[in-house]
Amino acid sequence: MFGADRRENFLGGMEFAWSNIGFDMSGECVRGGPAYLAAPAGQGRGAWGVGRGAWGVGRGVMQFKQFLTVRHLRLIDALGRELSVSRCADVLHTSQSAISRGLSDIEAMLGASLFERTTRRMTPTPFGQSLIWHAQQVLSQLDRAEADFAALSRGVGGAIEIGVQGGCSPPLLVSAIEQANRQNPNLTVRIGNNFADGLMPDLLAGRYNLIITHLDIREFAKEDLAIDVLYQEHVGVLAAHDHPLARRPRLGWADLADQRWVMTPMATSTRRIVERNLLMHAPGRPPIIVESMHLQYVISLVREAAMLTALPMRLARWFERDLGAAAILPVSDEGSSWAVCAVRLRARAVSAAEMLFLSCLKKAADIPVDTDLMGQAAAD
């Protein structure tokens, strides 16, 4: 590690300032922060690239690879998330003046305004929105590259980040992971959770290689997505094994309207379908609902407080058959099915780990596997 007072010239005169203390956007010393890249050697602040605004919008071919640095992208990403110079300075452990100077340098380099400033808030311009999105993509790719590099250095064979909707079938995911691990014992699979409407932004921001969710394709028609339908899902209603309704051979929604319910939040399709059906059969009488996003509390209230709940049917069957935790009620539920899909960005490069896991996921769902995908995975 270089000392705070030592600098080395690399990459054609670009001066790196390595320090345990850190340097701000102009190379000035800042306590408590990471070491930022200083300006090109022998030049002052604002001398990034070939001069201020020398290759701005509409002035010929831009050379982002040559002049935009990771430091720039980190700054734009932080500003895009925080929309505040002061909060961005806190996140990056530097001064507000350094953030302002850094943004001014980037805007001068691009010849375009990236944010509209007011006394209270910053709002991205169309140019800013575009650069924020691409900055997030690049930084996410670097995070994955770092994770893969660390995995390889430990002798681990690649990694994949998967975002999963809470109601996804556990047996499906377990089967896919088991198959992938048999073919690549060193594969690292990281699973994150979100509601369905939050997983797509996570995918677009590069936080996941692949998401498993229900998807209304029409909402994302402008996105270049690769979508594989894994299975069709519908609502399953759960009760305790000794609940009076569990002994009934057939039930309709009208039979359930006066029951007490514990449900997942409104962000889930299951919750919306259940409330719609209950209100249709008991107009003006909203159901009594306890709300929790944690399934352990939901199932405990079903078992111990004689409440009902509704989950995606594959998840409900898992609780009934595999865990013996509750009983599925024989409720007629026609016309409320939805597709559960594996979704990825078509334009993003697919890693060998991702190809392997996707092929195993399709096998677990008993759908045809793309032979070209399998061939690429085997070759890698």
C-alpha cells in the first residue's frame, strides 16, 4: 500500500492517489474516505480527458471508455440514488465541494447537464437518467466480477445472483440448485427476495443475473427481456387441519367471507385476488385481515388462531404435503391463474454459471431446454 504522500504515474500520466485517508475529486486530502483518482498528472482540476467539453453531446464521437472512469460512475450512481450533494458526500466519505466539483467536471466533459439543482433537491435530466442507469449496470458488473474473481481464487467455480419472488415454489428452486451443484460442485448461488414489482427494477439495475417472478409482459414491452414461462400458478387457501372448513368437500368464496384472515401485503398478486373475491361475495363487508410478510407468523396464526391464509398453490402444497403444517381448502378458483417466469436481460452477456442454472431450472420445471444454451454451458 502506498503512503499518503506517495504517487505513481500509470496509464499515460494518470495520477493515482493511494491513501488510507483518501483524496477528494481534485486530489485534495479528505479524512475517512476511499482513495479517489486524482486529475491527470501535471494538470489541474477540470482537466479530465482532452479538455472541458471537448467531446460533448453532438460534437462528434464520444469515447466513454477512454475518459469516463469508475470514480465518475460511482459519483453519478451515488447522486442518482441520493439526489442530494450532502448525502452523496456522506455516502462517498468526502466533502460536498468535492462532489460539486466532480459533477461539474463530468458535465463539462460531456457537454450536457446531468442534474437540475434546487436548494432542496437534485432532479436527473434525461442525460442524467441515462448515465445513472448505465453507471449502475457497469458497477453491478464490476461487483459480480469481483465476486467471481474471489470465488475463483478460493477454488470456487463461478457464482450467480438470483432474485426470487416470495411465493416461488421451494421444490422447484431446490431441484434446480441440486442439479446445478451436481454438474458444478463449486457453483455459488446467491438468492435474494423481493416483491414481484420490485424484482424487475432490481434486474434492470444489474443486481441480479436472473429473476423468478410472475410477470405481465405488457408492462415491460420496451425492455429487451429473455422470458421463459416455468409454470402456471393460482391461489391456494390454507387452514389448520382441525378447522371446521377443512372437513367440507367443496367451498366457494362466499363460504370464506366471514372468516378471519392473515395475509401477505397488498404488493402480492395472491392478496389482491383474495380481497377481490371476498368483496365480490360479501359486498361492503371488508374481511378481517392481519398482515405479515413473514410466512412463519402467517402459518403460526393459521395453525394456532384458526385463521385462513392464501398463498400461491405450489407454495401452499409445500406447506401441506412436505411440512404437514396446514390443509388446503377445496375452494373453486377459476380464472385467476398467472405465469411464473424466469427473466433475464437479453442484451447482457450470459455467464457459464447463469447458463447452467437456467438449464437446470427449466429441467426442474419440466420444460424444453435450449440445446444451444446447454452446449454453451458445457463448453464453458
